[in-house]
Amino acid sequence: MNIKEFLNSEVLEVLKSLGYDAKDALVSRSNRPELSDYQSNAAMPLAKVAHKAPREVATKIATELEKKDFISKVSVDGPGFINMSLTDDFLANVPTTKTRSKGRTIMIDYGGPNIAKEMHVGHLRSAIIGESIKRIMRATGDKVIGDVHFGDWGTPIGMLIAQLQSEQPHLAYFTEPFKSVDFDISISEISALYRRAAANFKESDDFKEKARVATFELQKKRSGYIALWSLFHDKSVAAVKENYDHLGVDFDLWNGESDVNDLLPKLVDDLTQKGMAQPSQGALIVPLEAKNNHERAPLILKKSDGAYTYAATDLATLIQRMNDYHPDNILYVVDARQREHFDQVFEVARLAGIVPETTALEYIPFGTVNGADGKPFKTRSGGVMTLKALIELAVDKARETVPADADKNTTEAQAHKVALGALKFQDLKNARTSDYIFDTDNFTKSEGKTGAYLQYAVARINSILDKSGVTIGDIDSAQIKISHPLERELVLALRRFPESLVEAYIHREPSVIAEYVYTLAQRFSTLYAELSINGEKDENLKLSRLKIALLTRETLKQGLGLLAIECPDRMLKN
Ligand code: ARG
């Protein structure tokens, strides 16, 4: 049950019974937890309308609330805040209610890796934030479709083709009509090829022109180029899938930019027909009106070299998504530097009628991962930190958390869980839009605000439950009895999980869940330091504390699950 929503509807009933015409009881968590659990700020606006003193209105409401059996204490404070606390009995026995599914269809575009480019730490954020938002939305009952939106079309491919042709001109890909060829290339060779191509692209106008022509002919589906593209594509997808598998991130759709190639000419025709698109210096653009007194750059559909742009591809992808899924919302989890791009794409999509007002378009930006020097995170030697290297670094450190008696397979599996928990938690604990400094020294430690701290909390509860001599079934059916303020605090935190889920959902903000599980683990830790569980003499109290421990473990696991963090059964502190 979502207690905040429950209280809100209860206070609303009271307001109605007192003759007030209110739509919302403005219930929130208390600003002063030492004073109360929740507060309602409804009296002030109501008093204003009724031309009465706010405290007088608040007192009337409070008198009615006092009669409720779930309320232990009500007070009117300040200008007319109504502070409420719940009875221990209510907290101990909060009924579980099923989340009502709104049945919304949501598409999330995240990950966004590119052909031939090895994934680096920047791609990590889109993948893990997107995965977490997907899980949070699913947990509230939405139907969520994740799409990787592979960057597999356009200039980068033209560059690869031109580079390979300059190195191995006799390959059959380059003679038309293309028949077949016995040629293979590994993903690391493709990445190296791309690096050489990028260097040439920067330096030589001649190479640039070759890459342009290759891109153009690829988009017109020259058969040898398509064959070569397939090879690059399949190798890249396989490599990217392996990376995502390691990360515990998975997608429902593996669509890419190339999938909408055939929609591009019609898109451009339609926008031209509608009078939206117009030529400008050889390119084709859609001018955009100023917003908030700020001039805006036009959206470019086609460059002067005839190639369709990233923006054109995103518009065509919207056509496809609307056709195939009619989603209620489309979310783009893409770094903060692409704000202008999405601003343009969303506006043109609306103006052109590609996306109706009933479908929300949401740009979900995130900040940069920096090194200790405040600049984008690099390896020790100054190179780009690949995702693979980063995971290896974390796994090495995480081995310290594995109990010495574990066999080799268990050790590796566990080191992997701890390493990924560390990577993900270090990222997700930050507000999505802020930049953060990647801490390579302490991020796998089980002290501090880390993934390992939380995994350790779960492992410790496992061992408490194991040693209790009581079966999980018996613990589960035990009664919670609140006998100490520390128990009350922990139980209150446990009961607030549904509220945190809703908050994380509303703000598309996994850090709300990260903060929640961290607080929960801390409260359990404090309780365990002060009160004995298995050592408790009173049998009912022991059972109640075991039940609280069990609930804590389940809630921690559920919360961590929303962050895509798994927990090992046993763990050493490191
Ligand atoms: N591949 C793009 C990049 O690396 C990200 C794609 C984001 N999604 C989108 N629909 N544009 O920048």
C-alpha cells in the first residue's frame, strides 16, 4: 500500500465531510520527521477561499483526523500545517495492495551504441540509467518496450567503406555487380579500421569526399556496400550484445538507424509538401521559430552532400514507432549534450503531425562521467576508458569480497556481481542530470555509499536468517510487534517503498531508489547494532525482529533489482 496516497484520500474524505470543495489534500512526507510521519498542507488554501484563519480550519480538520484508528497523534503547527503520525499497529500491519496498472505503453530509447565504435564509459550511463527507468516503469504496471536504437547508418559507415577500399582495393565488395567474397574481420579490427578512417577524415579532403560518396551509395543500396555493411553490422551487434549481457542490460528491440532508411525520402517529400522543409545553401532544412526570445538553429534534414541527417533518421524512427506501437510516451535516455537535437526533432514531429499530442515525447538527459581531474574519464595512460576495461578493473577489485572457501566458479560469478553492483550504484546514486567523478579507489568497498555496502547488508541478513533456526515460512507468517523506536523507524522506512517507487517513476529518477535502499540498509545496520535479533529471549519479539529482517532483505533486493543490481548470497566485508 502507498501510505501517502492512502492518507491523502483519507484527509480528502474529511475535507469533504466538513463541506470543503477540495481536490487534493496535499499530503506529503513530514518535513520534520522527529515531530510526525506525514503532513497535510490543505488548510491554508482552503482558509483563503473561505476567508477564515488557517489555524482554525486546520484545527477542525485535525479534530476529525484524531478520530481515525490509524492515527496516533495530530498537531497543528506554524501557520496551519497538520502533522500526523501513524499508530505502531497500523505500521506493523499495513496491508499490501496490488499496484493498479495504468496499462500505459512506453517506449524507451537507450543504450544507443554505434557500429565499429567500441563502447566506452559514456555508453555506460545511457545503458544503466535506461535499464533502471525501464524496470521502475514496469514495476508500476506499465508496458515498457526498450529499443537500443543502434547507430548503424550514415557517414561512419561510409568512412569505414572508404578506408577499407583504400587499404584493400581488390576486395570484391568494391566491384559491381557484387557476387560474393570470402572475407572476415574481427570487431577489434573494425574498431581499428574506424580509428584510421576517423584520422583520415579529419586530415584529408580527398578522403572526406570518398567517404561522402560511399555513404551516398550505401544509402542508395549499392549491393557490395550493403554486403560489407551487413558484415560490420553483425560483428558490431554481436560485440555490443556481449557487453550488454555482462552489464545485465537487455533490449526488446534491436532496431537501428538503418531500419528507417526506406522511410526517409517520403518523410522529406511530406515535409516539403507541407511547406515546412526548404532548401538552404544546398541543404534541406526546417526553420524553427524563436522560443523564449532565443533564436533557434533550423533542423537539417539533408546535408548539402545529399546525405540524410541524424535528425531525419530520428523523425523517421518516430513514424515507425507510432505505426508499430502507438506508445503513450517515448523516452530518450541520451546524454545532456543532445538537448538541442531532441528539442528540434520533437518540435518538427509535432508540427508535421508525426506524433499526436496524446503521445508524450520526453528527453531524459544525463551528465558526464569525469575523472578525478574533473575532465571526462580516461584510462591511466590517457586513452578512452572502454567499458570492457572498466568492468575488468572492477572485477579485479571485487574479488576481495568473496569468502575464501568459495570454489572458482562461485568466485568469478560473485566478483562479477559485486563489480557491476559497484559500477551501477556509483552511477545511479547521483541525480541523473549531474556529472559525477568516477572513484576508482573506493567504489567496490563495502563501506560508504556503495553497491557493495548494500549487497553486504543483504548477505548479512541472509546469515542472520540462516542462524535463526526458524524456517523462512515461519518467519514470514510471524507478527511484527514494534517495541523500540529503532524498530519503528525501520518499519516506517520499509512501508515507504511504494512511495519511493512512485517518486522515482514521476521524476524518471533512479537515484530516488538508490537513496531509498541506502537509507533502509543504514537503518537496519543501526537497529542490528543496538538490538539483538537471534539473541533475543522473548520468543515473539525475536520472531518479530526476524520478520522485520526478512522484509528488509526482500525490500532491499527488490529496490536493487530496480537498479539492475544482483546480490551474492554470502559476502566478506572489504
Ligand atoms: N547513437 C547515438 C550516439 O552515440 C545515440 C542515439 C540516441 N537515440 C536516438 N534516438 N537518437 O550519440
